Amino acid sequence: MREIRCAVGAQETPALPEAEPEAEDQGSGGEEEGAEEARPGAALQRLTAARIAAACTRRSGGRRWHTVGGRERTDVVEVVRSQADLRAIVSDYLPLKKSSGSKYRALCPFHAEKTPSFYVDADKQLFYCFGCGTGGDVFKFLMLYEKLEFPEALKSLATRYGIPMPERSAPESGERHRVLSVNRRALSYFRDQLQRPAGDRALRYLEGRGITRETISRFQIGCALDGWSGLKESLASAGVAEDQAVLAGLLARKEETGRTYDRFRDRVIFPIVNLTDEPIGFGGRVIGSGEPKYLNSPETPAFSKGENLYGIGFAREAIRKEGYAVLVEGYMDVIALHQAGVAHAVATLGTGFTTGHVRLLKRFTDRVVVNFDPDAAGRAATRRSLEVLLENGFEVNVVALPAGKDPDLFVREEGAETYRRRLQSGLPYIEFLTRDTAGRHDLSGTRGKVAALNEILPFLARLDNPVRRAGYVEMIATILGIEDRLVLQELKDAVHDRRKGLKPATLSAARGASVVSEAESRLLRSMMDSEDVRRAVLDEMEDGDLEACRIADVLRVVRDLVVKGEEVTYPRVASMIGDDARDIITRVAALPHPPATLEEGRACLMALRAARLQRQMGDIQKRLESVGKAEETDDLLRLKIELKRRIEALPKASQLS
């Protein structure tokens, strides 16, 4: 679905009041056809009264169709949106209580609070929390609560309401679809081999590692036999083209001869499954003493090591329940921990921790306990992971196990409860790094102390919270044997240097809802709630009225829907605008307000127009103070007089601006 993203002016305007909704609101339901693209910064086109009246009386019946890429298809998103009941969906997760009118309230599920500030408007089909500012439609709620991407939320709602999903036909999804299809056949083959007599060796290996039959079945573990063409022949007999098996990374091709062979041989096979239970790739652990010890699928149209975590599909509910994720290194670590009841463990896939992993993990939590192997490679991996996690605002603790014991071996020998106690006693990452660094430097002299401190400071400087940063100073000074004030001064310098190196976009990464004026807020509510107001305001609106106006994006979409004869609803408009504009309309919809009136709509429009004309007056005055030619001065004076005349002719609405 297209989003209309138009440039919106950045003029400072008064903020919306921080009130909670109590009065009953009026809303309308409706349906939509695709929106006409608007150019960034373009003024709202003037519409004639006849054109508006004609457009507002048209309605489309039955199922809607809209054009995508020159082809018409059923807009399943709008079908789902029109049938889904936000109040019923939210009620499945939260105990909603009637507030007033069409509104219901509950404790917000997205931040801790004791007094309900989370509201659901059954008429507008929107939710909003006045405590944390989170809001949106039924798709947004499901995405936030269930930690889903939009396609997953759409599929979930479509299934719930019995709406058939169209087959994916985008060219870019073709190769991925074919890879997944081949992977499913391969998964069936690998699992079948483990159950045959030829798979006894792999089965004995798994049992020797303490893996039960139930766990094998749950994680769909299989095996590849010690041969060059077992999978190749199986896929060929099923009609899978050799090139497709190569594309999926299941067959490798010799450069010299062009002949293909099984990539996975004599290995226990661990399917890599994504959040929608699709087998996107495979990992193989050699059964004997061959190399490499672990082998993963290569990058394919369905699989990227830097974008996926092993076990995330199994772990997401436990991560939500526990409030944090346990990050380990290997397949067997994840499987052994899950089998022992530590179900919030996930692992990287033979690659360093990446921003892709961060994006995936952040869908479920912003707290991580890192528990990599205690050897030198594990310590290095821990540090690399910390860098990426800290850069993205995670709260990180580190668990160090005894030498020679990875999580798999530790939980088998010591038990799940002992491991859980280790997790609870994990050190905050700064303390872990400080103690680890101190153990590798000679702190008896100044040189060693300086080297250790310089190794720690870049990590400490990554903390955004200055109170938390300062809280670690005493601990670092005590362990390294340095005066507190010296550590604090060095920390200030490190933070200063880090900030100088950050790009402006990084410093402003936390986006908040744009501030809108009272006139903008009331105009938006009036036009959304009343067809009569929409008709009148669009007819009276002049080119330029929305210059430097923060609701310009929203009103352009409203205009386009009106022109196309479609009903205007809050969820529909919100789905067609950018993130900042969506924040504005969601908050405006939640605020209490009386029924929309034509007088209010016109007054707000006049207030915005007056503000625009006043800005133009100011610009002309600045030019008058700098020009030297008499002719230019005369022209500017005439413009100033004309603007003053227009301002004086406007209805008095300055109190809204």
C-alpha cells in the first residue's frame, strides 16, 4: 500500500493539551480506493463546490478494487481493515472497561503504569495511550503486542476473519517462494533420514548430547548421510530442477566441471525457521571429526545470516514473559537450554552480531543476557555483540560460565535452576568489561591502568543516560585503582568525542509526534468527523493555506479520498500517510472534543490563513529593510498594503492560531 509522504513545514506551534478523552466522539466508517500521489510541498488544490458535492455523494458498493503496478486486484488490506473489530481484538489481550461514548480504557500494555491511560475508540477503530504516546489501528496494535511485521499481522487478522489471502505475485518474491518450496522438501528428506537405520549414527550423537526424541521432533532435527548425492537424487525424483536446489544452497557446484553435489554430508541438520514457521535455511554439525565443524546455508533469496537468529520462533513468547533474551553461540546451546526450560534463548548463525539481529531482537525486548562460550573466541564475540547492542539502546548483562563449559554442557551437568541463578546474577556489561579488562592488564603501574581505562571508556560512553554513566565511575575507579575524578574527567572527554562523531540523524533517532497548533488540531478533527465541514473547507481552501502546516499530509489524503468518492475514516487516512503525520492524527482522534461544526472548521481555516499572511508580511518587512532601489521598495509596499487589507478582512480567529 502506498504512503503519501509530503514535506511538512517546521514552524513552531503550540502543543496539544495533555488531556485524556472522556467525551463521546463522532466517527464514520468507510472504504478506500488508492490515493493519488501528492508532490512534497505542493499546495492543496482548490476544488469547486460542484466537484466536491458530486464527489461526496458517490459511494462504491461491494468489494473494492485498486490499482497496483497497472493491475487491478482485490485490496485485501482494506477488506481486513473494514471487518476487523479493534475493540474485540484488544479485548483478547486486555480487560477493557467502558469509559464514555465509544471509548474503552485499560492499563497500557506498552509501558508500566498504575492508572489507565490506554484508550480504544470503537467508532474510529483507533487506540492511543496518553502515557507513552503509542497509538494506531488494529494492524499497529497486533504488530506491537505480538511483535509481528505488517505482513504477519495482516495474515493473522485475515485468518481470524476468514478472509482469503491472495497469492503473492511480486517478481521479487518468486525466487524466495521457490527456495522455500525446495527447503520444505529438503527438510522432509533430512527428517526422514534420521528415522531410518542409516541415521542411527546421527541419532546416537544427539542422544549422547542429552537431546530427547521430543526435542528432536519439536526442532525438526534431521541428518544428512555420508554421501555426495542423496539429497540431490531425492529432489530430482520430486521434480525439483537442479538450478533451484543450487539457488537454495542445498547443492554446491564444482567450478571446474560444473557438476553439483550435496552441500550437507554426514551431518546432523538443524532447520533454521523464521517467525512464520518457514524453513529459510539449514545448519549442519559434522558427526565425525571433519571440518568445518558447523556449516550453514549460504545467503539465498530466503536466508540471510545477519538477519535471523536461531530459535527466535520458539523463544519469542518466553522472551516476552521473562522480559529479556538469552544470547548464546550455537544450535546445541539453544536446544539444550530450551529442553531444560530456559525457553528464551536464541543464537547467532555463525556470524558476528549485526544490526539486522538487533532489529529482529528489538521486536521482542530491549534487554539481553549474553552468554557466549568462556574461551577467547567467546570473549571476543561477547565484546563485538556488546558494541552493536549498546549502539542500539539495549540493556545488557553478561554471564560468564566456568572454563570449559558452554551453556549446553553447563545446563546438562548443573541443571536448569543453577543456570537460571547464573542468569539472574549476571554482571552489567560495564562491570563485566571492567573486570575482564583488569584481568588482562598489569595494574601495578600507570601504563596498565591507562590502557585498561581507554579500553573501557568507549563502551561506557555509548550509554545515553548520564546518570547510569556516572554510576559506573566509582566501580571502575575502585577496580582499576584510579581516582574517581580522573575517571569522570576522562569519561566526559570520551562522551564529548563520541558526540562530535555522531551524525545529526543519529542524535535525533528517537522520533516523537510532531507538535500541532490548536487551529490545526481542531481543523483536522472537524474535517475528519463531518462530511459537511470537509465539503465547505475544501471549497474555501486557497493555494498556500497549508504552507508550513503540519497537517498538510493528512488533508491532502482527505482531499484525494473525497475526489475519488470514497468515505473518509481515521484508519483509512492513517494508512496512507507517513509516520509523523500518523502520530498526529492518532493523537488528535483520541483527544476529547465536541461534535464538529461548520463554524469551527471555517474559523480554524481562517486562523491558518491569517498565520500564513502574517508570515508573508514579516518576509516583506525584512526585504524592505534591505532593498535599496526605489522601484523595488514601491512594489513591496504595495504588496504589504494588499496583505494588510486581506488580513483585516478575515474573520476574527486569531485566538486559534
